[in-house]
Amino acid sequence: MIEPPSNEKDLAKGLMPPNFPADYVEGAVKPHFVNNIAVGEPLMLPMIDLAYSKEAAVNPHVWGMLYDSWTPSLEEDGATVFIQGYENRGENNARKKIYYSAMTRDLCDKYYADKLQRFFDTLLAPEAEGKPLMSRYLENYPDMYWDLHVAATGEDVPDEVRQFGYSFNTVLGYWYPTSDIVCENYMKVRELRAPLKEWLDERVQDIMDEKVEGFEGTFVHYWVKNGELGENFRRKDIVFECFHNFLALSQWGNLFYQVLLRLSKDRGDQAIRESFDKMMSGEDPDAKDGGAFSPLDRFAMELMRVIAPNGGSYSTLQSQQRLLTSGYNAISHPHPQVNRDEKHWSDPDAFNPDRYKQAATSHENDESKLAGLGLNKCPFHAAPMKVKDGRDTELTESVFGTVYGITDGTPAPVCDTAGYGSFGFGYRRCPGELLTIDAVKLLLKTVHREGLVFEENPSSDRQKIPAAPRVVLDDDLVFHRG
Ligand code: HEM
């Protein structure tokens, strides 16, 4: 890990344009250049071994957006499960389960769906017809983001909090710290992080005091209740998770765009459009028809498989031999490749939502599956954690470590097979998966209900939209009611 030098004369000089602050060059540009990322093998099991660690597993130029010190300072300034090795998460992935307690399907149904629907109704309102879609997405995104976390929208979200999110997403999208736009927004994030944390801290207190209307429909409420402000989810960790989540939710922009592009009239994917029409005009798309997933679930999951918005599972590595290198050694196990790997699917290139009728789920993958794989034991086993927020919900895991929820005795599993890699694998698989699937489902239903037709924006004057890490889109989609 590179520590920025404390001595002025040791700072890097003359390598970047003079308007780049020296601490930025040391803390962001330099780590970016010395980071080594190896490409891992496409996985054969829905599991990542503990040798691949999540401890400090972030592209190192991002640290300065999270911490004043430009280097990780989890103990002092707040932690997120995202950058913790399994061994530091409490027993049996405790921090992950506490995080997940705010993401279970029953909460999506009861609270988050309405918030997401409000967002889609605004995004796709009649007055937005014919206007570039993604600029409107960016404009309304902060209300949806803060509504989910702390039940704040409109005037309850201060301008500097909106600006923080905008700058954070701009850095993620443009990514390369050598560019002016990244440098400028990066320094803005650093400037606004203290006021943001102050605002968040007050909001967390108000949620704890039940002073915020709709407090039980926020992520924060479940993190407080189930972490009990203990060592695996301290108050400063809750504040930290609330803004670190910009990294996670930043992927929604690109995902929603990719979904709508595939449904679009002029540039869409024929097989996906036909499958969509057939599914929506069939029997109730929301009804479970025997398996763990409804037709709409399966359609959304298949979109996730073919779009694969997240490129790979990113881990830090131990070194066996090293002298002069930076200490940043990472490996990325690719997702798009496993999703389309013939080792896993007989028809990897077909758009076939029915594949999830047979695929194993996290609820089915217990110890009994190991013998068939020639394995004696896995590093994980089911260790249910009951929530403490008054619901009859427990978080448990498959034998591969994939965490999922069971509420009122009904499991809400995920597809737990190596050919479905879009949300990662095992102990560090995405806890926001069901929320993301539900968001896609609501988007699809809105498109169908309103008869929306998407097509290319005829204007050539298109805004650039940072829509996910390393993704900047042309604002080239418009819609109208068909
Ligand atoms: C397009 C949407 C999303 C995609 C494709 C996605 C994908 C992923 C992937 C691939 C991982 C595993 C990373 C790794 O192992 O290196 C992951 C982890 C994670 N995701 Fe997501 N994610 C999405 C949305 C979300 C949302 C909406 C949330 C929260 C509300 C979220 C929270 C997290 C967290 C906390 C982790 C770390 C889990 C752990 O290390 O145990 N993600 N996500």
C-alpha cells in the first residue's frame, strides 16, 4: 500500500498537469499506475475461495474518495463489508448478514417497491417523452438513492449532498485519474465528504429516534436494529455504508439503459423483444409456476446474464515473492465469460429465461450437493442469523457461502450456479441482487403498462452520462407512448 509521503520534497512533481494538486497525484494517480490486476479463470463453482480476499479490494485510486488519508482507515473512519476479508466480518459473515437484513425481498415488497415505482413514474412521465432519457435519470437519481437509505427526498436532500453524489458518480464513470474531469470531481468529493457525513449522522440519529416519517422503510433502520451499533456495524459504519453505496448503486444507470436499449424499436434485440411480449401477455408473469422464480423473475435474471453489467469479482492477493512493486496486486474473475460458458449451459448464447427452472438455487445447495462434485467439505456452511427488528426473518447461506433470506418460513433464494455470475459468487455475492432484480421487474412492468416505445434520440447534441464505473454513455435514448 502506498502511503502518500509526508515530506513536501518527496511529492511527485511534473508528471501531471500543474492544476492537479500534489496530494491528488500521490494519492490517486500514482496508485492507479502501479496497480496490477490479473485475469482469473472463469469459475467452475458458484464459490470464491478464501484465498481470494475482499480485504481492501478496491482499485486503489478510489481510496481518496472514501478516506481523508488516501488509504484505507476502516477502524477509525468507517468500514463497509465490500472491503473486508471474510475473517474480519464477524462469525459466519455476520457483517454481510446484517447488511443483507436491509435488502430482503419482503422489504422490497413492503417498502422499496413504492420508492422505485415513484422513481420510474417520474423518469418515464408523459412530459419526458421525446426528451433524452438518461439526463433525466441523473437528475432524479439522488432522490431515489437517499429515499432508500434515509427516507430523504426533495428539499430534505441538501444541495451539497446532491453535488457529492454527482461528483462521486462522475469520477466512477470517467474513471481515469489522469483526466481533468476526474481530478476536478474527485477533489469536490473530498471537499464535500465532511458535510455529507455530518448530514448523514444527523439523519441516522433521527431514524434511530423514529423522528423521520417512514423510518421503517430505510436501509439504515435495519442496519441499526440488526447491527445493534456493535463491532460488526458501528454507527460510523452505517454512515460509511450510506455513501460507499454510491459504488454499488452507480451500476443501475448502465443496467437500466442496457435493458431499455435491448427493448428499443430500432436498435433492440429481436429475441429479447419477442420473449418480453410473450411473457407479459402470458399467464400472470408474477406468479410462481412451480419453481423458485416467477416468469418475470426469470426474464429479469436472463437479462442480467446476457448484459453482465459487472465485469468481474475483484480480489486482493497474497504475495509469495516481492521487492519493488507497489503492493497492489489484484485478480478479477470474469463474469461475462462464465455467463456464456458452454461448461455451464447447453445454449449459452440463446436468450432463454426458462433455464432458471432447472438451475440450482442457494436454498437447494446444501452439504448433500458436495459428494456429486467430488468434494468433501466447503469453507462455508449454513449458519442462520435471526433478525432483531421484529420480523420473522433469518439470513443463512448455501454451502458455497451465498447469503439469502427466509421470511415467515418462505425462502427468497438466488440462482446459485457458476453460469450465473452477474452478481458475483459465494460469501461476497451481491446483497443488492434481489433489490436490483425487483427494480428491473418494476421498470419492465412500467414499460409494458404504459406501452412505451424506445428509440434513438434524433438529436446529435447529446449529453455524456456517467452511468456506472468506467461507463460514460451518450444520452441517445428517447421514448414515447405507443
Ligand atoms: C446492476 C446492479 C448490481 C450489480 C451488477 C452488482 C454486482 C455485484 C457483484 C458482482 C458483487 C461481488 C463483487 C466481488 O465479489 O468482487 C457485488 C457485491 C456487492 N454489492 Fe452489488 N451489484 C449491483 C447492485 C447493488 C446494489 C443495489 C447494492 C445495495 C443496495 C449492492 C451492494 C453490494 C455489496 C454491499 C457488495 C459486497 C458484498 C460482499 O463483499 O459480501 N449491489 N455486487
